[in-house]
Amino acid sequence: MPELPEVDAARVLLRRVAAGRTISRVWCARDPIVFEALPPRRFRQALLGRRVRGVGRHGKHLWLELDERPWPCFHFGMTGGFHAPRTQGVRLVSSGHRTEDAWPPRFVKLRLTFDDGGELAMSDARRLGRIRLRADPRSESPISELGFDALLGLPSLARFSALLAERSAPVKALLLDQGPISGLGNIYADEALHIAGIHPLRPGNSLSPEDLERLRTAVVQVLSIAIENGGTSLDDLAYLLPDGSEGENLDQLLVYGRADLPCGNCGTPIERIVIRARSSHFCPQCQPIAP
DNA sequence: AACGATCCCTGTTGGC
DNA sequence: TGCCAACAGGGATCGT
């Protein structure tokens, strides 16, 4: 699943390939779902001939900052991701095709060519991703409705605590809700709760100040380590580092996808339950439901 | 307003 | 070997 670390890997790729270049060619798939019924002509017109000044990210959202507005905004959903041809010495792949070198990639939704010959493509097999145009991404929906960025913008402990401690929903659901804090997905939410020793079903308002402090620390730790490791590769998702190697964070996962396997801390079998139609993995010994 | 359930979407997987 | 239901989950939407 593309979560904050994987989206950040894409940000680095986009910066390397696109920043400072001028967009010389734009190709759009006919996909009214991914493009939210935005006419391909309008999208092409907004990008063609524009110079890329920079790349922005907030939570799991990504956008290109152009010399004129509006700007293209990207969300990966479950299977979206950016690709660059291997000939450029850089490549980032998602959507289960890490062994494929095909260009353009399967399920391609967007292709950009730059004045220096560089290319980028965005693909999305299951069409849960979105490509939009926004005059000012940060101040418009959906990015304006996001909470603090889970890595760069995480608020003070007091503010962080207030966001969670005033809610009665399970803490796992609160971490997945992008409203208070944005960037965590199912994998890193489970990992952070494990590191903090908090049961995913515990209501937000049942967390002690100590719980909240450990959770805040764990969120930063989990995301930082994942970014260092180039994101997480799963069976059907692979995020490749700029040099083409696979993300190696999968080996670091402590609970996600490890149902019935022994906890690394205590040996107790990891349990898997469903919260808000999402799988949740935790160690019943290290993450007790009762304090 | 907050919460929980349901739906969207489709490649992949696993059982028969 | 082939078929097909089940599964995955980020986010939107709807009912309570």
C-alpha cells in the first residue's frame, strides 16, 4: 500500500526527473474515474509547455508545482505509483510489476515527457488513485481537509494528544483517518501501535499521556525508518529505490502480515482482527487491551 | 459531529 | 488446468 514513505519515494523520483524541466509532451488515459471526469484536453493544456518548479507532498498526496496554475495533483489509492524508464538510471514501480521492465508500464494513466528527454508515467491497476488539477493544492479539497503530516508536520505532544484523546473510536481507526494526522496507512498504523504497545481496539479517549507519547514517537520512528529503507515491498506492491533496488522495509515489519507467527518480542502468536473493514495485526501480549 | 457500515475498483490468489 | 469467489485497502458516502 502506498503510504507516506512510498509517496515520499515518488516525490524524490519526480524531483529528480522533472524539477527544473519543461513538459514537452502529455499523454492521458481515457479514465474518467482516475481523472474525476476531467477532460483530457483540459489536463493536457494545463501541463503542456509548463516548467516544473518543484514537487509538493502532504500525507499521501503529491503534486507538481508549475510555473503557472493550476497544478497536477496525484493520489495513489491502493495501487498507483510513478515509473521512470530504467534507461535514466532511476525507477520507481508500484502495482505489482516490479519484475517487468515494460515501457510504458501496464495500467498507465499518464505519461509526461520533458525537454531533456526524461519521462515519467503514472500507473494504477485498480483505479482507486486520482489525478486532479488544483490552483492551490494545499488550500483546496481534498488536501485542505487533511490533518498534520505524519512525518514533517507532526504537532506538539499536547496537540497530538488532544487530537486522539477526544475521540472514542478505536485508536487504529483514528490513525487511518487522515483528518487528524495524515500519511499513515494500514501497514504503518499497525507497526506504530505495536512499537507503542497499544492495542488497536483501544478507544482514543482511553489512552494515557504515556500511551500518547509513546505512540507519537512510534509514528515518527516507523515512518523515518521506512523512508530510509526506501519504502515497503509487498507481494503485489514494490517500491524501488532510485538505484532500482527494491524497498527493503518489508523485512522490518513486526506485525503486519504476520498473523499466527511469533511476536519478535515475546513469541506470542500475532493476532489478526478486522477494524473498519481493515485487517489489524497485533501482539496480544505486548499490546494488551486493558492497561 | 462522530462513528460504523457499505461501496467502489480489479489484479491476484487459493480452493476445488 | 481452468474456473471463480474471496481478498486486498484508501477513501467517499450514507445512515444512525
